[in-house]
Amino acid sequence: TLTVTGRYRIQRKVDIQRMRGRDYDTPNVPFVMYFFRGFAIHGAYWHNDFGQRLSHGCINMRIEAARPLYESTALGTEITVHD
């Protein structure tokens, strides 16, 4: 799934959660920041192919990079998503 592009605001933050869809079920997804519908920026422990399209539209980050971003980003922070 392609990631949406445009300007958004962080709407909800979740420390850790299970993410499920039709063809995936991933427990313990860390540092989740939703910005549009089900699209989020979050840590990913299940791969190391960052920069490749592997998600269902979310923006995956290394956990060590996702943690400080999560901790320093307030709800309502504006983000820009682009190709």
C-alpha cells in the first residue's frame, strides 16, 4: 500500500500496540504516531530494509530512531509526507 502524501498533524500516540490487517498481525509495534486514518509513523523490529516499500502504508523506522522522535513529538505537530 502506498503511503499518503501531504501535510498532516499527529493525531494520536500509542507507546506500543498490536497492528492487524487482512494479511498481517504484528504484536508489540512500538512508538506509534497516527497522522491520517490508519497511517502512522512507528518503530519496526521485523525488518531492516528501511527505505523500501514494505508496509501497508505506514512509515517504518528503526526503533532507536523512532523512540526519540516519539518522545519529542507533541500531539498536533505538523508533518509533511512526500516521495
